[in-house]
Amino acid sequence: MEATTSPQAVQSGWAAFWKATRRALTGYTARTLLQGLLTIWAVMTFTFVLIRQMPSNPVQIEAERIVREELVSYEEAYSRAASLFDFDPNQPIIEQYVEYLAKLIRLDFGQSITSAGTPVLDQILQYLPWTVFSVGLGLLISFTIGIFVGMAMAYWRGGILDNVVTALASILFGIPNYIIALLIILILGVQLKLFSVAEALGRVDPTIEPGFTPEYIGSVLSHAILPVVTYVSATVGGWILTMKSSTIATLGEEYVTVAQARGLSQWRVLTAYVGRNAMLPLVTRLAISIGFVVGGSVIIEDIYRYRGLGKFLTTAIVARDYTSMQGVFLVIAVSVVVANMLADVLYGALDPRVRVGKEQ
Amino acid sequence: MDLQSLASPTGLLIGALCGLVPLVIALRNRTPRPGILGFLACLLSGFACNVLGGLPMILLTVAVVVSYTYTDRDDPFLSRAALEEVDFEETFGAMVTRRLAGLGRTIRAASRALVRNKAGFLGFLGLVFFFVLNIFGPMVIPYDGQPHFYDRRREGAINLFQGPSAEFPLGLDWQGRDILSHIVHGGRALIITSVQAGVITTVIAVILGAVAALIGGLLDQILNAIANFILTIPQFPLLVVLAGLISFEDRFFLAVLLGLLDWPTLMRAVRAQVLSLRERDYVEAAYALDLGLPHIVMREVLPQMISYIVINMIFSIRGAMYAIVGLVFLGMVPFTEPDWGVMIFMGRSQGALFSAEAASMLLSPVIAVALFQLSLVLFTRSLEEVFNPRLRAGL
Amino acid sequence: MCLHHRVLEGKMRKLTVLILLALLLTSVAPVIGQAGQAPAGTFYGAWPYFLPPDGHLNSFATGGPSGIGLYYRWVELPMAYFLRAQGEYEPWLAESWEFEGDEAFVVHLRQDAKWSDGNPITADDLVGTYAIGRILLWSDFNYVGEVEKVDDYTVRFHLANPSLLARHLILRTTIRSMAVYGDLAQKAMEVYASGANKDSESWLALQTEIKEFRPEVVVASGPFIYGLEDIGDSFMTLHWQPNSIFSETVKFGEVKIWYGETEAVTPLVLDGKVSYATHGFPPATDQAMMDAGLRIIRGPYGYGAAVYINHDKYPFSRPEVRQAMAMAIDRAESAFLTKGLSALPVQYMAGMADSLVELWLSEEDRAALNTYPYDPAAAEQLLLSIGFTRDANGKWLDDNGDPVVGEYIFQAEWADYGAAAQNAVEQLNDFGFQITGRAVQWQQLDEDLKAGNFTLTVRSWGAASPFPSDQFNQVLRTWNYPGLGEGQKGINFPMEFEWRGEQIDFGKLIADAGAGLDPEAQRPFVAKAAAIYNDLLPVIPLSEALANNPLNENLVSGAPADDDPIWLNGGGSVDNYITYLVMNGILTPGPEA
């Protein structure tokens, strides 16, 4: 439906977008940027102090693991763990902080404690794409479904579609995502045996050579089905309901009545006038949600053993790998801040009222 | 306030005594139907929460009873606005009656609005179900907390799990305990903590939002910065870290923590609303009259936003439950049994995911949590109608 | 700028290594052709290994080959394999060894053993391995001083502290190839020779360099080898290589290791896709595995749950109270609730595994031990005899008239120990104590335990070590004031006391039980320490944990019968029985492998 928007509308949309971007790059944005940086710094400092207050430390946790897995005495395990990790429990926290900050300015996230010699940035780059892919895909799908279904429901409100989907959307909206995930595995996988749990877990079939081959991409997609279905079903209800109420509100606006009075076709009114404007608040919300893509999947990734950033973060928390944890928190904070800025810019560019107001 | 109090026979007596008040008033006014309903309402709420439930219910039911006779006797077309314009020469008794009637009418209107939206009413019924389950359930089904060794073990089995049977409708858990009893007893603390968290969130958000908007200036900027800061920290991972940091011996503490992390969104909305309300005449007038901040917030701002705030509180409650169960689910917080979240965690770590016999230990709490959250969300639909003056005026 | 430079340098190095590798491969290729063919059949294991970038090929650092669990020893072989039942070592890379008095321990390496790159495995490799190990503060150096190359196949370890433990640690160490780690070993020897100690800058810098070293290839001494490209997302693959001493005996041409912890591996095991797994499975899964027709191996771990007691808290500090508790808890019930069939009630209550008690104590000494059979009546008599009474509700009051109350903390996340604790609380309360249980995160519990902030808790008695002194020390050093940091008391069990009219230095007694090179000389000390432990019960042992490792006999054949002593070796990563069975060719591909 978006594609059918007239070329002029698209063009003017883009032009306005660039204009807003340019404008944003001067005065106003300098301030926003500074604010963003300050927020990121505050979050970084806060989490830095916080995670180091958790009980135990990386060496003790590793020693415990060695004792349990390799059946050696605790003392042997402790000395081994201590020598393997780049971690000095006696270093004052302020010293650690200054060191970390000095590295961070050079965009160096430091090295993982529990996996000495591995840069945290490498770890993040290994896990981030998978999370962005699965959660992002879920977000995109559920946003798209939400827009179209929500609009249709508003248009034919009171009809069968409206009633059925409203009920369905409310149900989906009401159930936490991890509950959906558990139900999928438990009922569809284990009890009904609709799919093999063993094969569905994980990110990709390792026997397939990575590359841009249909097999590899197919495997990546098929392994993403479970998490994506979960993300979609947990969020789509919210999008549908919001889009529906937003469309209803827009349908009551004067310009829609005027457009209808001008004798424009139903379709044109629906797409160019109603859809566009009803989508406004949702697009901003989408931009904000994008910021949370990175950190919003901790439990789901744990259930599906989908090794993304969320699973990595929980592993790091359990192992008390301070530097890795810190890195993930930082990435999430940055993406949230950037997404919020994006939302601001988008809102300015898309809302004709804001646009006109500013140009005058 | 003793939220943990259980339904008790004393409560039943208190409820019955309380119920006599609306009943007697109704019979004297020759309106037996609301009187009987009022009696039952008092009986139940007194049964559930003793004096705490009984006394407020007297007020509510008497109001409803009075509202019937009051309007019937006087002008049936009397509007609320007119009610409030009665001159000041009435006696004290007359004023009380008038006020009660007003309240009663509001209650009746609200309850009709509540029933009107089918989905919303379903949600309401769901919440009532959980209320009954948690308050009265324990009277019928005692908590089965002792591990059962040989006495419930099936022949030759090496674990104590059991599927549903006539004796144990939901089966037995990993320690051979009745799952049904854990469902009945395991929701209360979770729900109470979630509600506490929701209320704390709302209180913080409303106060800070109103303060930020009405005082403005530097305070506004600082509060906004804090809100921004909290919104930028990934909530759930942060909770996981905090869970390791603080030992949650007191559930209330957890609620406070959740509240402290959850207020910014609502606070921003309240702030925006108050900013726009500030422009309106009556608020400006109140400001000019120097009526004080609390007065303006309570009398002028809140009533305008009540629908939004209450619905937001429901979502905060839902979010809090999501977080609590999620934390327990990942094994990140110490916990006490019985608790739905703990059942899910233990079920998972005890292999219930892969054993048909043990599935009930996971499914039961999973469905309970899902149903409760669903009821909450559906209930907001009715709330919208209840609080929407335009919709209610149509009655 | 600097960064760019380093990147370039790294690329150059990579390139050179690649070229060298290519040359090496072309030269080795004909050798591979001549040697035997890889046997058919695949072994399917399971382990939560590390995925790159955390996973790499440096076996000195976490995430390297040593991070693939028991399968590490299929890639890099130790000098010997310890047979727990016999208390003997089977020579692998070493041919023989002996003590030279109290001064030194000498190892003679096999002369026919080769690395996968075709080079012989020599004394240089062993000396180099230990040079790096010294920088990494291996616990071997608690006993070992200088490591000296005698000739190409002989190494002398000078003993700083003569102990049988030195032999145990050395022989089970895997040797690393100096073709890979030679540079590091050279630097390690230089740093050590320079007189640096573990706090010197040069020492620490080298430590970091070792940990950050990322070799491009594995040079294996075992019959299996892998590279980074073999580490996949849901499994990794080890390939057979012809040059190992076991290349001709192993019957598997390939090892596939599924990725995952217990929950991820369970469906694979139940689907019959795993030959053998070492994960700790909960009883429900145990049952499901048995129903699926899998054979479950239940080897002992050598430790298990015990009631830990804070000896600062009255009345638990009284030995009579602990003895009464030991009799008031039904250990059979406790064991079943802890881990189903995979836990056994402790029999001898002597602070070490029952199998070790039978190995080390004479029949007479054993008969003298109190086995504390479940007997609430006897427990009652014992408490009454020291002035305790019961109140109107049947609850115990101590001799001061105070109720016997206390909090029992347990690990929220450890289902087995949590169950043991909850059951102990139930049983003690049935007996008339007033104990409340509380779940705590396990990390927090460790902190509380060290700091002495507890009354009762649950942790392990004993250790996986075959040495009684190690087993005693698990409780009396690791979680007691002598082995803890400043200001930490742990269980605070006094180590010097009078016992049966004799002044005892318990720490010294236990040290004597592990000192010297003659087991016969240690025996009386072991027996005495066991007797004291048995009488005073610093902690109350409840059950001994058993592994429940599924073995899929469709995928592997030839596993010995359940009573074979090899199973006593346990399912740990070191000296795992499967390693022994596979290397010696006893285990063969099953009908479906």
C-alpha cells in the first residue's frame, strides 16, 4: 500500500526529511548530541559501578565451574582460574574506571575477563547481528501487520474482522513473550511433535557452509522462525490496537472529510490521507522500539538457545564478566539514544503540521 | 495494612454484620433488590478481607441503595450537575444522603459501563476469578508444602512427578507435591508485589510529572534528565544485575525497585498533560487563587487524567509481573515457595520441559500467569468506558 | 595510526603463517597417504564449548581446546591415565616414572609418540609446557621446584614439597607442542631465569601474552584434531589424525560435539542423537532417558551434599547436637530427594568418600566408625543426656532453656542442593528443631559462608580427589578459617582441640595424612583423622552424588558391564572413563553410528 503513494508525495516526503535532517544538524542537534553523549556517559558510569557490586567475582565463579566439571579440588581450581583471567580483585574501582574510560575514548571496549585475549568488541560483533536480525525482523513484521490490519479494522469497524482480530490481538498482547515461547516448545514441539526441538534450537545448521547460498540463508531463516514468531505474536497485538485507534482518530479529522467531499477515490483517501497520518505516532514509536531491539530479547534467546546479544549478556552476568557486560550495556544505551534522536527527526520530517510550523 | 490476611470464618461473621446495614436501609426504603445485592457484596468482601473489606463495602452498598430511593422519590431526570447545585440550607443528614446518592449513582453507572464492553467484562471476571482463587482457594485447598517421599511415589519411578489424576487434578511436582495447591497459594505474593509496584510507579510518576510541569525551570530539567537516563538503561538486564546486588528478602523492596525503574513514561505523559491543562482557565484560576500545588493536582489535574493514569497503572502492574516472573524464570533472584514463577523455574531446571508426566508443573503456572495478564489487559477496555465521562453520560 | 600499523602487522603475520602452513601441508600430505585410513563411525558427544571469538586454539587459555570438556584429552594427551579403582596409572605419553628419594620425580617419555605434524614428542615439549605453566601459576608448583631436561625423553621434576599429589598432578598433565608454544616457553624460561616473581611486571606481561596468544592450528598428540573452521554453531567436529599413539586403536573416525548445556542437550539425547553426555540431568529427564532405552552410567563423584554448620552458633557448636542431627535425618530419603537414583546415602560419615574409606581404612578402623543410622529415638536420648528438654509443643529447648532455632540457607539455583536443604529442614523440624529455610543466590551464599553469616547451609563434603587429605580439606580448609582470607571465618570449626584426652592439631594431622611418598606411612594418619571427623562431624554428610550420564548403545558398542571398575573413574573431564574406553578401542561404533 505504501508503494502506491503518489510519486510527488514520496518526493516531498524525502525532501522534507532531508531538510529536517539538515536543520537538525545545526544548532538544535548540537545540543541533542551533547545530551545524548551525557546520557550515555551517565548510564556507562552507573552500570560500571553497579555490576562490580554484585556478589562474588569472575575468578570465584570460574573456580566453582572447574570444581563441578573437572572434579578437582577447590584450591587447585581457584589458582588456575586466577591465572587465566585478566582480573585483579584488589584493584580500586576508581582506577579501573579511569583505565576503562581512557580506553573507551579510543573506542576500545577492552578485553573480556573470562575469555582473556578476546576483545569485547569482537564478542559483541559476533552476537549483535543475530539479535538485530531476529528481533529486528520480528519488529518489522509485526509493525507491518499491525499497520495494515489495524487500518482495515478501523475502516470496517464493527465488522467481523474487527471483532475477531480485536479479541485475538488482546489475547496476544496480554501474554508475556516468554510464556508464548515456552508454550510453543512445550505444546507444539514436545507434546505434538510438530517440529524437532533439537533441530529448531540454535541459530543455524552448522553443516552448511556459511555464505550467500540459498541453503545457508534458508537455514538461518528457518532457525529464526521460532524467535521471530514469538516476538511477532507478543508485539503484533499492540501495533494493531494502536494503529486502529490512531486511524479512527484520523478518520474524524476535517481534512479527511474535505478530501472525501472533494470526491477523491476511497483508495486514495485511505492511503494518502488517512494511512499516512494515522501512521505518524506509530513511526515514532517504531523508531524508539528499534533502540530496544538490541537489549530486548534476554529471556527469549535463553529459551531458544539462540545465541544473540541477550544470551551473551546473561552468560556474562552469570560469569561476572564485567568488561563484556559493560560493553553490552554500552551498546544498548547508544542504540537507545540514537533511536530516540531518529524518532525526533522522523517526527519532524513526517508530520506536516510540525513541518509547516517550523518553516513559517 | 495486612494484605496477607486470608479469608476466615470471623470474616464471614463480620461480612454478615456489615451486610445488615444496606439490607435494613433498603428494606426501609422498599427496594429489596439492591439491598440483597448489597448484603451479598458485604458478606463476600468481609469474608475475604475482614473489617478492611466489610466497612468500605458498607459505604459503597449503602450509597447504591440510597441512590435508588433518592432519585425515585425526587426528580428522575435530575442530573448530577443539578445535584451539586443544591442550596446550602439543607440539614447535615440531607447532605449526607445527597452525597451518598451521588456516589451510588456513579457506582451504578460505572458498573453498567463495566458490563457493557464484553471483552472488558471478561477481563473483569478473570480478575474476580483470581481474586476468589487467591482469597478463598486456600480455605478449600490446603498448601501442600512437604516433599513426599515414598507415600506418593509410583512403583519403580525414580522421580516424584505425576501427571493429572483424580486425586491430584493438576498432578504432582518434582517433590511430589500437589500442583493445584501451589497454583492456589502461589499467586498471591506475586500479584500483591506486582500491584504494589504498579501503585508505586503511578504515585511517583503522577507526583513528579505534575511537579515538573507546574514548577518548571531547573527542577523540570533535572527530572527530565533523570527520566531520560532511566529510559536509556536496558530495564530487564539492569534488573538482573540489581537482583544479584540486592537480596530481595522483602518482596515490597522488589516492588519499590520496579517502581523506581518504571515511572518515566507515565511521568512524561502526566507532565505533558499538565502543561496543556495549565493553559486552561480553571487551572490558571486555581493557580491565581494560590490554592497550592496539592490542591491543583488532586482537584483539577487528576480527574482529567484519571482514565489514562489508571490504565497506565494496570500496564505497570502487568509489566511488574512480567519482570518478576522473568527474573525468577532465569533463576536470578532468590525466591520463596509457593510461587508461580518459582514453579516455572523449578519445572524447567527439573526437566519438566521434556517429560510428558511433568508437563503440568510447567503448564499450570504458565497458563495462570498468561490468564492473569490477559485479564488485566482486557479489563482496561472496561476501565476506558468507566472513566470516560462522555461514554458514561450516555447512560 | 598505531592501530592501523598493528592491524597490518597482524595481517602480515597471518599471511606468513598461512604460507608456512600450506608448505607444511604439502609436505605432510604424502605421509598421511601412507598412514592408516580413518576408521568409519562417528562418536556424538555434547558440551557447551566456546564459539569464536571466545573459542580459539590456545589450550593454555579459557576458550581453547581445554574448554571442550573431556574431549580435550582426545586432542592433547596426558602422560598417564589414572585408574581410580586400582589407584594406579596407565602410561600414555609417559613410559615410566619414579621418585628419586624425596628430592625429585622423574618422567620417561615414550620414544615412539608423535605430534600430528609428524615431530616426535620430546622432553622439550614437556619442559616447555611446564615453563608456561609456571608463569600461569599452576598448582603443580606447590610441590615442584625446578623442571630439568635430562635427555630428549627424560624430565626431572625437583620436588619443593614431596607429596604423592605431585605425581598425580604431573602425570595427568597434557603435554603441549613446542612447534606452537615454543616462543612463549622460551620467554617463560627467560622470565623465570631472570629471578622475576609472580608480581613482577615481566611475569605479568608474559602472563597476558600467553593468554592472548591465538595459534592458527592445533598440533595434536591425541588421535583427534580440529581447527577453527570445525567449530560450528550447534556442533563442532574433531577429525581423526594418523600420528597419535592411539590412532590405530581408536575405532571412531570423527567426533561430533553438540553444543549446549543441559536444557539444550536434553532433546538431542532423548532423540538418540548423542552417544554420551556428561551433563547433570534432573531425575525427570533421567527417567525419560531410561524410558527412551538409554543406558545410564552412574559413576561416583566423590562428594555430595552436607549440612554445613556455623560452629559459632550455639547449640550447633556442641558435637552431641551434631551427632543427634546426624541420627535425626534419614539419609536415604535425603539422597532420593536430592537426585533420585543419582545419589547414595553416605555410609561411613568419615569426611571422605565411602569408596576411599574402604580403600584406606582397615576393617577394624572401619568398624570403629559411627555410621549414625536413622534413629530419632537415639538422637532424642542423646539430647536429653546433655540437658536438653522438649517444650509443651514437643519442640527442643537447649540446656539454657532456649529453643533450638536457626536459619538454613541454600542455593536457589542448585535444584539438587536446594532439595537436600529443604528436606533436611523438614526432617529436623519433624524432630523438634525450629529451622527456617531460605533460598539465596549461590554466589551470595558463598560470600555468606566465607564471612560466617549463616547458621546452617548446604555444600559439599569431600572432593573429587582420590586423596583423603584433599577430601578433608574441602571442608576444613576451603570453607574454614585456615584456608580463607583475613577476617573470614567460614564454618569456624576449631582446628586445635582436645579429643579423647589427647591434644589434636587437626590441620597438621590432615597434612600428615597427605605428606610423603609412602601411602602406608599415611594410613594411620588417615584413619585417625577419619575417626575424629566421624566423631566430631564438622559438617554432616548426607549423600554422595552420582553422575547420570546417558550412553546410547545404538551409537556405541562394547561398553563394559555395570560392575566394571572403570566406571568408578567418574564422568569428569579428567580421567573420564569414556576417554579410556575410546582411546583403548574398547568402545566401537554402534549399529546406527
